[in-house]
Amino acid sequence: MNASDIRAMSADQIKDELVTLKKEQFNLRFQQATGQLENTARVRVVRHDIARLKTVLHAKANETKGEG
């Protein structure tokens, strides 16, 4: 997921995607703890995507504060 794709999303869409990725992150951690995780690189990708979503969401929130 690119930052430009995320910037094109609305705040609600970003929040929905964030919830989805956090659920996936939980499932991946659970699989890793039980030894069932096959694609270990996915953990890192999901973590980075969550960080990107939070960064863009925070930037959008600051933009709306600055306008008021």
C-alpha cells in the first residue's frame, strides 16, 4: 500500500483499513506464537502499512485543525 493511495482515501476509509490490518496483525502474531506462520515477511509489511495509515490519518487531522 502506497502513501499516495492512502492520501486519496477518506478518513473513514483509513480507519476501516486500520481496523482490518490490526486484526490481521493479531492473527499473524497468533500464528507466529503457535508456529503456524509461513510468510514471516508479512508481519513486517502489515506493521509498516499500519504506521503509514496512522501517519496519513494524523496529517489529515492536523490539516483540518489548521483550517478552523
